[in-house]
Amino acid sequence: MPNSSSSSVLRFAPSPNGRLHLGHAYSALYTWNAAKLLGGTALLRIEDIDAERSKPDFVTAIFDDLHWLGLDWPQPVMQQSDRLDAYAEAGNVLRDENLLYPCFCSRSDIAASAEGSDPDGAPLYPGTCRHLDRGEQIERLERGDPVQFRLDTERAMDRVGMLTFSVVGPLVTDRPQIRHARPERWGDVVLQRKGTPTSYHLSVVVDDAAQAITHVTRGRDMEAATDIHALLQMLLGLPSPIYNFHKLILDDEGKKLAKSKGSETLTDLRAKGWTPDDVRRAVGL
């Protein structure tokens, strides 16, 4: 992949399940600055596969906040809720390769039997349903038991062998370095849920390929997830972008800003009279 040409394409992909805060502002501004350094283009993508939490009002607020920051992007904007068929097709490829299996375990089941945790700190799935016989799988599916479909990571790794991805940093114009991926530390991740033919991991690699993304700028908290994305790209025959991991914006307690804990939003700051320059100064740009 090129790393300094007009063919460079980057993306900022927020989820409309709340209003943007300073962490989002930094990530967006960083991505647009990186695109400028590369002489390329920054796209906006709306990651709204979570139908229960995603709201149209939040999509409108994202557009409004980003325009207020002085950012613009090509139209139309990709929204994941419009692309469920594409994700289902990718999932079918993995099913045909016998790389997905149905899992009927609840969160409490997993917490009770897990040995260790994944890089996010969640209980590591122990593979309980990986060895269910086909008859029991069919019976439980026909009965309508709650189900999600997991990637058989060990089998997938056997298919691809040694797995790597390219990283640049701290500047996107730096020379790429090769890093070895370690998907096994995530265990058998969920790729599909009943009623939703995708997950973050599956949709993001499908969309990056569809939009010809050459560089992915993401926070350091997402660095470990790149292991899974590199594996899915290889399994699905998709190109692998160059990755760049930027700093996180932390609160007064040294913790990452988050919608879930009510971090102050850009809307709040605007109501206080903040300007886009104030935001840039606050995040170190």
C-alpha cells in the first residue's frame, strides 16, 4: 500500500450511540491532519450496527460537531446499517470454510468457566460450544435458543500461518514496520449474533476494503484488536491497510474519555462558549 500519495484514503468512523467528546474530536482532527500529510482523503463512516443504541439524532449531531470543527468529507457517507447484506456475505464465506460455529453460552456461563481474560479485560471464552456435535447444534438452532457465531481462531490460524500487519508511527508518513499479529490472545471472538449478521470486527474489515482504505488511524486502546482484523483480512482475501495508533485523551483521573461514563461532550463545551481552537488546544493540536 502507498504511504504518501494522493491515493491514500483514511476514515473516521464514530458510532451514533451518544454525542462526541474531546477524545472523538482528537481522533477526527488527527485523521484529517494525517490525510493532509499524505495528500489523500479523509472519509466519514457511521458505524451504526447496534440498532438499539444508535439514534438518528446522534448521526445529525456527529455531522454538526465535525462541521463545527471545520472538517468536511466526500458524500455519500457510508452507514453500516445499509450494508448488512455485505456483512452476511462475508460471514457466509467463513461458514463455508467451516470457520464459524454456533455458541449458546450466556455471559454468566462464560464468566463462570473462563480461564483468563482477553486484551480488553473481558473473560476469555473457553471454547465450550466449539465441540458440540452437529445434531445438537441443529436441535438448538431449530429450537430458537439464543445464539451467536464465533470464529474458530485456532483453525483459522492454522489456515493462514504466520500473520503480520504494517504499522507506522508516530507520523503516518514514517516508514512502515512489520508487526506480528497474535489473534489467539482473543480466543474465539463473536462475529455474528442472532438477528445481526455482523460484529464490529467483521464489519470494519469489510468496510475498509469496500472504501479502499489505505491507512487506519485509531487510538492505542484499539491496537490489540488489529490482531483479529489482520486475521479476517487474510481469511476473506481483503487488503490490509497500514495502521497508525494515536494517543488517547484522558480525564482528570487518567482514564479514557467515554460516552458510557458521561464524559463532557462537544455539545456541552460549545454551550460553555468553547471555540474549535479551544478544542485543538485542549487535545494538544
